[in-house]
Amino acid sequence: MSREKKVENYDVVIIGGGPAGLSAGIYAGRARLKTLLLEKALVGGLATYTNEIANYPGFPDAPKGEAITDLMKAQAKKLGVEFKLTAVSSVTLEGEEKVVETFRNKYLAKAVIIATGGRPRTTGGENEEQFLFDKGISFCATCDAAANTGKHVVVIGSGDAAIEEGMFLTKFASKVTVSVMHDEGKMDCNEIAREAALANPKMDFVWNSVVKRFEGDEAHLKTVVLKNVKTEEEIPVDCDNCFEFIGYLPNTELFEGQLPLTRNRYITVNEKKETGIEGVFAIGDVTDKWLKQIATAVGDGAIAGTAAERYIAEKEIFDTKIMQSEKPGLIYVYNAIDATAREFLATIEKIEHQHAGNIAVNRIDVYKSNGLALKLKVDQVPAVVITKGGEISEKIYTLDEATINAAL
């Protein structure tokens, strides 16, 4: 016999507790929205594994990632955000009421913010798990390059990211050894990057090679053992650290079939972090974006938290005021920077007086937000929308007092 799940209601449910999700929570909490953040593993996400973060504004002493994300979590909690450490088992995103389910609970939300992030693709080499993140295997040259000043590092991969990040590492490291699975001179990156890498005196290449295993002690990686794919010969490379750049896997399995995804399975969003479904936003590394950093994730969260607050507020206005059914409605949609549209406000006021309280008049300025106009499916502004019985009966794009009165 299946157990009935406990049902709880929230304004916003955030899925994922990395820097993006925490930032969204801070903004949603600050807007006094009832907000829940769900994280299946560790609040702070992959950033917590970074030993030094020297490029996040306001932290010149390069603290550990965990120090920064702990402050974010404390701030979100102070603003009323609730945290639950549990995995999401399913979501239903269509419709006005979003459903987010875990093993024990069902959460109903007006808006959902997806911040599930991703994970770097790993080599699958022996002992790899033992040295991930702070024990010798890294995935972000921008984050960890400075810590490798004067050291020997190994780079796995030959795509654009691998070669460009490897070139960046040569600004700090004394030597960068690149493992390439192809024949000598052949790489997966663009030709300009290939030529620059081959000409870089700090870069050395091991051709026709893949990772066989990682060796070291309990504290740190010491050797990357490569294998020649043609001869099976093992090639031990003693090093201080290893960087893997062989791809990135967004955590989007939950949303397949519900949200539009790119070929590489990232969620597509617009500048407001809106997905293809109203009231559903996506942020951080789970989205199709150029730069994946804590700073950009925090910016995404700020946008989505603000956009979610605006969406909820506009939806309430739309449902209770704009689309009221008590009397015929006149909705004037305009842009305040349009002089002609501003002048027509006087005519709208005149029509309102003529009907002496028998119509409901609403004015929507799209200058700061076009959310309500989009809900009305207005193709252009200025426009007048006439409603009757809580339904749109007519849209008028040629503004004329007599035409509007006739429609009412």
C-alpha cells in the first residue's frame, strides 16, 4: 500500500543549492516570497570543492569555495528561505500550479527555479574518484591556475576548452603536458588554437594516449598513467595536478520531455532566465551559457529570483484585476516613452468617466515589464483590449474613441 505524500504550498521552489540556487533564494526571500530550496547532496554545489577562489568579487584573500557558499546559505536562511536536503524524484511544470515531488513530499509552487547545475565528464580511469577536486584532479583552470604557479600539470583532452584552458595554465605552470587521443598534430580544437598550442614552449603533448589510471597517496595525486591506444604501452607522467577538459554533463534528466533542451541537453533560457514554460526559470550551469563561474551563477540567480517575484505579482494582478468578470473591461496597453500613447491616456480617462463606473479600466505600461502584455497576447503597443465575462472579446490597435466605445 503506497503512502500518501505530504502536500505543502510555496510561492517559489528552487531545485539545486549551488551558488545560482542560493542567489535566487536570497532574492526570492528578500521579496518576502515563501521559498523552498531543495538540494540532494551538498548545499553550495561543486563550488564547495574549490580550494581557492581568487576571482569572486569582495574576497581578495582567495578563500575556499565552501567559505563563500556558507555565507550565501546563512544569508538565504536569514531571509526566510527553507532548506531541505532531499532529491527531487519528478516534476510537473505545465499549468499554473507547478508540482515538485520528492520521495516523501509533494510541493506545489507558483514558480519553479531550476538550478541543478551539472558535472564534469570524467575519464573513468582507475582510482579517479580518489583524487577528484581538492586532491589533484581539477576541472577549472580559471579557478585553480594560480595555485599551480611553477608546477607541472597534466591536461586531458584536445577540444577547444582543453587547449584554450591549457594555454591559460602556461601563464602559471612551469610545464603543461597534454594527453591527446589522436595521431601527432591532430586535435579536436580549432586550427588557430592548435597552432598556438604547438608553438607554446611550455606545452608538451603525449599523442595517441588516454588515461589508464591515477596514482598517489591518500593526500594527493602524484602520477597520471597514460596508455598508448595503439601499442597499449603505459606512460607514467609525474605531475603536481591534473585538469580534465573532456566535456560537461548538465543535470537535466528530470526535465526531458517538459522543457526545450539543446543538442547537448542544456536548458535554453532568455535574458530573464525564462524557459519555454510560464513560471519556470533555469539558471547557472544547467543552462546553455558561455562562462560557468560562481560570479555568473550568482548573477543568474539574481535575475531569476527577481523575475519569479515579478511573474507571481503580475499573475495575481492579471487573474484578479485585469481579467475580472464583474463588468466589461477596458485595458490600455502602452509604452510611457511613446508621446502619442501617453497623450491617449486622456481619452482613456474620458471613456472611463463616460461609463460612470460600469466598466473596469486598467492601464498597463510596458516600459519596465511586458509580462502582462504577453499574457494578453498583444502583438503591438499601444493597444486596447476589451474583456467581457472574464474573457478577451476584442483587441483594438487603431486607437479611436468611437471604436472603443462601440466595442464596450
